Amino acid sequence: MQLPPKVTDRAYARLCEIGAADQGQALRVAVEGGGCSGFQYEIRLDQPADDDVVLEKDGQRVVVDSVSMPFLAGATIDFTEELIGARFTIDNPNASSSCGCGTSFSI
């Protein structure tokens, strides 16, 4: 059995700040082919689908589709605020390398 991704309290707090649940939305984290390292993350607000893994806290939800789950097993989904901007980030132990942008990786 695969470990589901972990979502930090900071990520859930940011979803609350932007009112995701109030709009019936969840944070979708998916893995797609492409990017400069072979795979890339897609992070967006979306409606949950029937086959999604739903991670929830205080009414806020993060969803991962069944195809992306193996790539995100054991990963940590966080929200960071830096000088270059604020964004959701993924610390993925399955990635053997990643590019500087933080959205592309290889296994």
C-alpha cells in the first residue's frame, strides 16, 4: 500500500484564506508527462472526481487522481511565501532530480 501525500497545515490554511471550500473547490495536485525533467506537477483549484484520493482537514480538501498517486506517494504538499512569490510546493521523495523551477522532476 502506498503512503498518501502529506499536506501541511500551512497549505490547508492557504486554501482556507482563498476560500476554496466556500467555492466547492479543492486543490488538485497531479503529475503529467512533460516539463524539462520528464514529469511536471499540475496544481490548480478543481472539483473532486469520483476516483480521487481526498485529503481533508477543517473542511479544506486536496485531491490526487489515481494515476498521479504512485508518483506522489509519501510526498509533502506545502505552501511557501518567499521573495520571489508565494506558491504551493511539493517535496517528493520519489523524484531523483528536479529542475530549478520546482515544477518539473524525473524519477
